[in-house]
Amino acid sequence: MVRFLADENFNNQIVRGILRRNPNVDIVRVQDMGLSEADDPTVLEWAAQHNRVVLTHDIATMTNFAYERIQADQAMPGLFEVSRGVPVGLAIEEILLIAECSLEGEWEGQVRFLPLR
């Protein structure tokens, strides 16, 4: 199962909804890992070291840093950009689908946007 890291400003309603629907989903928050106020490159490096796909709403900068890691041939387990306009229920459904149906390493080096369409 995919392991996730929710960025610092990621909607906690989504995180709680995921865990309420499936408590076996391995999702941690940046602030729970001692990374509060860490910059994006630090968050991405931590995620790579712990093989966690990042969930973020930060399309302004996080995406660019993820692409920089990919171009530099650095580990990048995956990044999902979740638009703030996506309804909470839909975001929960899509992340659960990813968690339950993905193979380990499937999202390596990829930046994807939710909702998947």
C-alpha cells in the first residue's frame, strides 16, 4: 500500500476522512514528523528518505521542487497536487483509490493532479 505524507497546509478534514474510512492507510502529517515550517525541498527530501508520496495543495512551489528532484535524478516517490477546489469527499475517494489500488513504487518520479481525469 502507498504511504503518504500530508504537507503542512494539507486539509486535515481530508486526512481525517481517509483514516475514518480506512484506518489502515499509512498517512502522516508534516507537523507530526517534526517538519513544521520546513521548506519544500526539505519536505520532499524527507518523503524520499521515508518512501512516502506527498499530498499537497501547494501548486505554486512544491511542483517545481518535485520536478527539480526528478531532473536531478533524485528519489521522488510521487507528488499529488490536490486542488483546494476539489470537494473533500471526492479528494478522500481518490486518495483511498490510490492507496488501495497502487503498487509500491508506482508513483515514483511522477507529479499528478487530483481529481484524476
